[in-house]
Amino acid sequence: MTTAKTSNNGSTACDYFALEGTIDLHSEALLMAIPAKVKHPVVRFDFAKAGRVNSMGVALLLRCFKEISGKAEIRLEGLSQMHAMLFKMTGVFLLATPAEQNKEGAA
């Protein structure tokens, strides 16, 4: 089961969602509710406690990120090596930026 929570970082206005557990068909209601909760220009998704992401999970993440991308920048953090490889191969990184890239400061 996937859960999400929101919070604001005091120094930077952003929305924060921590995803937990398996991201699959059972995550649909949760992921489809997230875009309506976005209130700031930056949205952080934390995958540190997320487990397996199957093909339906990828499709749901893409749909969620596509809705958000028009109104906010999406940053992904806490990605495992497997998540990073999967998201690169499936096009998730076309809509969202891994936090590691932000730290490298490529102009």
C-alpha cells in the first residue's frame, strides 16, 4: 500500500509527498488525488520508503506527474538504483527531475 503526506519546508515553498510501499494498481486513488493538493511551484516526491513499482505504478506516476507538470516543478528524492533505472527507461525523468541532478548544479 502506498501512503503520502504533505508538508511545507519553511525556507522553500514546496509540497512534499512521501510514497511508501508498493506502487501499483492499488495506488491509483492516492496518486490521482495528489495533483489537486499541489499549492506551490515545487513538488517533492520522496521514494525512500517506496518498494516495488510495477508497470501500472509507472503509468499512474506518469499520469500524476503530467497533471502536476503544468503548474509545478517535480523533484524526486530517495530513489533507489532500481527506481532510477526504471524511471529513466520509462520516461518518468522527462516530467520529473531526480534530486541528485539538482545537487550537481548543472547550470
